[in-house]
Amino acid sequence: NAGVTQTPKFQVLKTGQSMTLQCAQDMNHEYMSWYRQDPGMGLRLIHYSVGAGITDQGEVPNGYNVSRSTTEDFPLRLLSAAPSQTSVYFCASSYSPSGGGEQFFGPGTRLTVL
Amino acid sequence: KNEVEQSPQNLTAQEGEFITINCSYSVGISALHWLQQHPGGGIVSLFMLSSGKKKHGRLIATINIQEKHSSLHITASHPRDSAVYICAVTGNQFYFGTGTSLTVIP
């Protein structure tokens, strides 16, 4: 099993550009989520999904879109990049958050917006 | 308002020392997680526990549900233990602490 994979690992964007961060998992997990990690702030939830076709907003959803057409994939779209979106982004999956299932994290994407 | 609070924020220890990192939470939970993140690295799960105590090698995690408190202990610390340790809890969603940055000096 590859676990949770993310691409790209690094990305530099100019303000106003759009891009998609890819996330895939091969563990048949229903729950997938996107976090951003900023210095001194810990992990903050952007969007999450409890299954294919179901997504919801987390703590910091503005400027991001998600979709979940399959169990395996959960891409994160930046609509119009802003310098405030410079961060490290982690995708994670879990069998069930309410059941206390272990979370598996991708390797992260380091994004810089100029 | 932080649902999960960790202490200390930063910790420096000499190799071989016994280390304790604390985590307090304010929400109802079904499980508590301890995660490890090496500099520039990904995040890995060390422990998931809902009661009592778990041990893995030199790492021990305990939880007191009544007091809403957990501790992560590292015995005989080693420079390779240098990392950020993150406490997270599972309620209706995952809540994360801001992490404890540990540096173990040879």
C-alpha cells in the first residue's frame, strides 16, 4: 500500500494563479481531509469529506474548493492564490474520525505564493 | 479558544534524559492521538488511545479521561527523538494542539 500520496511536493505560484493539489489514498478510507500548517498555529482544517460525493468546510475554507468523486481521491483547488495561502498543506485519511480511527498523513505540499 | 493545549511549547534535553510532554483538552473525545513530525518531514502517528496507557519502545503515552489530560513520555532520550510532537483529539472532528518542539542534545 502506498498510503496517502500528495503531489506536488513543492510549488511556487504568483498571486492570482490557480492550481490543484492532488491527494490519493489506497486504504479505502471514507474520511479524508486537508490541513494547512503554519508556524505557531498547528494544523488547521480546511475541508473534509466523509465519503464520495460528500464534502464540508473546516475551520479555514475561504479560497479553497474540494470535490470527492471517488473514495480514493480528494483534490484541493486554490481558486486565486494569495500570499496568505503560503503554507504547508497536508492531506490525511482515516477510517472514521468519530470512531477515533488513526489518521494517516501524506508527505505534505510546501506552497509559496509570491 | 484552543480545544487542545500542549506544554511545553519548546523543550531541550540532554541525551539520556526522561522527557514528558503534556496535553490537556476541553472537548468530549473518543480518542487521543500523539503524532510526530521531524523537521521538514511528514507527520506520523505514534499512539492512539482512549484509556489507560500504551508503550512502544522508549515511548509511553497515558491518558486520564476524567481529568482530560494526556502525557507522552520518552525514556532514555536520543538525538533522533528531536521532532515536533503533536497531540490531537477525536471528537466530532479532529482537533490539534500546536505541538511541542523537542531538541535532544548529544
